[in-house]
Amino acid sequence: MEINNSVLNKDINLLSIEDFDLDIFEDLIRLKRIYKCLFSDSNTLFFAFRREENLTDKKELKKLKVRILESFKDYGEYIILKELDSSRFDSVGRININDHTYNFLFDVWKYFYSCTFFIPTEKFNFFDYITFQKKNRFHDIGNEKLLINHYANFSCIKGLGGDNLIISYRNDFKLPDLPIR
């Protein structure tokens, strides 16, 4: 795993955790430790998704879809906002964090082509988020609009190809120390 810092703009920084493989046990453990530093059981995560991943085996996609939808049913909510067909869609979700969530994040990572997740700020509810996504049509590079409007302090973004995690955060927010090694 490699770590790189960059600047999106004068208000937003990016921390990229690169070159990991979810099929390597050590990488899974490292990512789980990072997630546990970022999220706690008292939090709720909001998600934005775009279409099924085309790099994941079709049989595995079917299994992942069932597990993901069951998790949203048990611990949160999932809504498709726009659907072109069964594999191309825009959707949002929310889930209350518990011990199950950290493995759930790996399922989400493998199932969805594009994925963003974050802890909303106190006054930003799920209905607000649905409205935000409909208005912005999922076009928010680095989640700049989300962060500048203080709807979140930081967000996690699945990088292209799925082998990197991008954490975008406002300059006025200090990320926790992440256990990268």
C-alpha cells in the first residue's frame, strides 16, 4: 500500500491509499483498521453508487447483490434513483455502523463500479442527501460540493479500477491518524 497526498482545490485535500488488493488478506486487515479509525458504531454512513462493477465475476455479483440488499434491509435503507437496466443505475443508501459494516464495505467495493461513502454532518439527513444527488446527478468531483457545503467533513471514494481509496476532506478538518502500515 502506498499513501499520496494531493490538493483538489484551496478548500479540499485528497489522501490516496493506493495499490491494494482485496484478495490479499493483509490488505483487507489494513483497510479494516483504516475504516475503524474513520467510523465508529455510533455513526451512520451515507452512500452513492453507480452501476455494477464489470470486473467482478457474474456469479459473485449475484451473491454480493443479495448480501448487500439484505444488509441495507437489516441496518439501513437503499434507493435506486435512476435505472437504465439491471446493471446500470444510480442509487443511494444509508447504513447504521456495527461490526458487520466493515466486511459489508468490502462487498460494496466489489459489487459497485463507483462508490462513495461518508458520515453526514448532524443537520444533513438522508432526504437531504437524496435531493442533493438528484440535483447534482452524481457529478461532484472529489465530493467537493458535499464538503464545501459542510454536509460531511470527509468522504471515501472508490478509485478507478478499485485498487485505491481516495479520502477527500476539508482543509479545516483533521483526519484521524490512520494505521497505514
